Amino acid sequence: MAQNKSFNGRDMGIDLGTANTLVYVRGRGIVLNEPSVVAVNTVDGSVLSVGSAAKETMGRTPANIVAVRPLRDGVIADFEIAERMLRYFIKKVMGSRRLARPRVVVCVPSGITGVERRAVMEAATQAGARQVHLVEEPIAAAIGAGLPVSEPTGCMVVDIGGGTTEVAVVSLGGIVTARSVRTAGDAMDVAISSYVKKQYALAIGERSAEEIKVSIGSASPTGPLSVPRVSESVRRPERNVEVFIPGQSEDNEDTQALLPPDRCTIRGRDQATGLPRVLELTSDEVRQALAEPVDSIVAAVRATLDETPPELAGDIMDRGIVLTGGGALLRGLDVRLGRELNIPVLVADDPLDCVAIGTGRCVEDFASLRTAMDARPRRPDAVRV
């Protein structure tokens, strides 16, 4: 008990995501949620900004400044920038306690290789961590969603992040079968921008594609009462995207609350003339653009179910599949999965923060959840595809 008290407020869990990094501090909860972006001066290599400030510069930088995302597909792609980003976040959270070296629990994708595992641990250590422990993202997501991961019963979680979609069946505190595919939120953004480019010869930026996905994106047709969950962590459309709601008048707030967005106008660069152009895009078109990445996610869930032992498959039929991560907020995704798999599909209460909350619980209950940590390279059938 004395040892736990000495670390109170210093131990932290880090959800090191491709799109966002969340930090959970013991006894305080989630204290940081910022984009995993770093703005770097290419002349001298200095870091100009990190997090939200760096993301605002994406697509708007001069030649000597570049906005870097040090994580790709859920793993570290640029070790040096990732270490500097982690150091900044840890320093920001720790505040004036500069001599403190916290014990850190970091989330990693299932199927992580030994090299990628060491890269995460070394980056966290170089950033100032005293001890580094790893927990697989599906385990953390299941814990954060409140699933009984320690019981001898099957729970299935689908965590759709920025770089990867993690699908896993969990029982007795471990992963029974898992699949990690490099199709998630970023792939959806690319699919939207590619569709607009191919169909309308209009080039749009990464941020504009994300805004379109958040505002009118869907995985299946939605009814008049199919309203998406809204979180403060999801940026609403701005600048280059303007949303229109069917049947809405400027003073009709009730209609605005009931009906999902139907279309939006986007601004980009015409590839033929090189001049700015405005285009109207409908929700049906965006759903068509998202068909391929959504099909990949459905296929990954189906393949994982095929590898699930019969007894656990029966548990999943009773309990359903739980969706977490930012991708879980895509309209109609739960309906699409439930229809194709004939299994109940639920969206977690707080899908954006589930992994960070689960990592935080590993920090809070370190001794009891110790067996779920320090993920090792998994067998070949669980390696990312």
C-alpha cells in the first residue's frame, strides 16, 4: 500500500494512437487528449508545435515546415519524432515535478512485432518513463467498455482507431483470437478524398475529408431518427465543409436535432484549371466512397468469428459485439455489422475514450491486471493484415 501511495498521481496510462494521444494519470483520470501530430522545422530539425497546434498547420505550412504524424498503422514510424512528442506530453502532464519519472502503461496494437514492441518501450523510456508496460489495445478497449474480461466468458470488441482496426475475442484476461487490419479512420479519409478526386477532379485536403466523414459519412442508410453520437472530442465541420440538413429552416432547432445531415458543400482545387472550386456532396455519395474500407472491417470481424471457439461464439451471440474507437461513431456501422453477421452490435458509451480508460484502469489496479499487460508478439494468425 505504501508503494502504491508513493506513485499516486504520477503513474500514467498512454493511449498512443495514430490520430490522437490520450494520457490518463492515476487518481486524476484523462488529463490530455491531443492529436498525434508534430510540426517540425526541416532546416534545423527543431519542434515548433505539438498536438492541436500542430494539427492546425496541416496542409498550410511553408516549404521549411512540415507537420509529421510519427505513428502510422498504430505503430511508430518516426522514432525520434515520437520520442519528442511523448516527452512533450509527459512534461505537460507532470507540470513542475521535473524530477518525477513515472511508471507508464502504453497501449499497442494486437499482433505487434518484437521490433515494434521495443520501439514503443524505448521511446517511452527516452521520454522520461521509469518503467514501461504494454497492454494490447483490444484488452484495454474491453476493460474501458466495462466488459467482464477476467471472467471465463467470451467478449468480442472491435476497436476502430485512426490507423488500425483491432478485432479480438477476450476471455479470462487474455486474447483468444485477434485480427488487426490497417483499415480504419485514416483509410476512410483517403477513400473520401480519392472518390472526390476521381469523380469530380477536385483535390481536397486530409482535414476536409475528415470533416466530410464526421458530418455526413455513414456505413448504411440511416432513418430519420438515426442521430449520431456527438462528443466534444470530435471536431465539427469548419472552414471547407458546410453541412445542409433536409427540411431544416434556420429557426427550426427541433428538425435539426432529429434529422441527420443530408449533404454538404466542400471547397478544393480543381485539377483541370488549378483554381478553387465549390462542390456539393451528398451522404449517398460519401457512403459509396466508404464502401471499401467498411467492407474490410466487416470482413475482419467475420474472419475473427470464424476462428472463435464454439463455446465463446455462443457467449458472443448472447452478449453481442461492442464497438469502440472513433470509427464506432460512423453512422449505421452497428446496423451494418448486425445485419451481415446476425449478431447484436452495441456502441460503447464513450467509444473515443474506451482505450484510454482501460489503460487507466490498468494503472489504477496494476496488481490485479498485471497478467493483461506486457503484450508479446502473437502467433502468426494474429499478425496485422
